[in-house]
Amino acid sequence: MITLHLEIKVKPGGRDEFLEAISILFDQLVQERSFVDAWVHTTEEDPDLIVVYERWKETHESFIRDILPKPFFKPYLAAFEKLGGDRRVRWLKTQRAWRS
């Protein structure tokens, strides 16, 4: 299992349009067998920051090889080219977890 943590800084005023592109992308990703779950976060303190947390039944290598090349990433990547200023991706390894 892999967890991705993305911090995406969009251009001022681009948050809503980029959130729509993310929604369209995840409407497709949720249909993938290896998709587990995802959360998209924003904050009023930094309205141009979008944080995405997603989990997959994939390895880092298989995600890059099998998921990223899918055609439904193209509109999202085009939106990032238009609206994004910066993106930071972290591949997380779970050490411990708690649930209620």
C-alpha cells in the first residue's frame, strides 16, 4: 500500500477551477481496482493551497507504471499547467495508525 501526500499551490483565484479538475480526476480514479481512498483539503489561511491525501493498493513503482499513464490524468495535468504554481509530492510509508 502507498500513500501520496500532495501540496499544490495554485495561482491566485485558481482554486475553484483546480478543485473541479481534481474532482473530475478522482471520479475516474475511484473506479480503479487498487484505489483505496482520498481526501482533498483547503485552508482559509492560504486559499491558494490544496492538499491531497490518497491511498492505493500499489507500490511506488506500479503506481507510476500502471496508474499515472492513464488518459484521465491529461485534463488534470492541463489544469495544473494552467493554474498551478508549484506542486510537492510525498510518497509516505505508514509507521503506525489509529482509528476510532
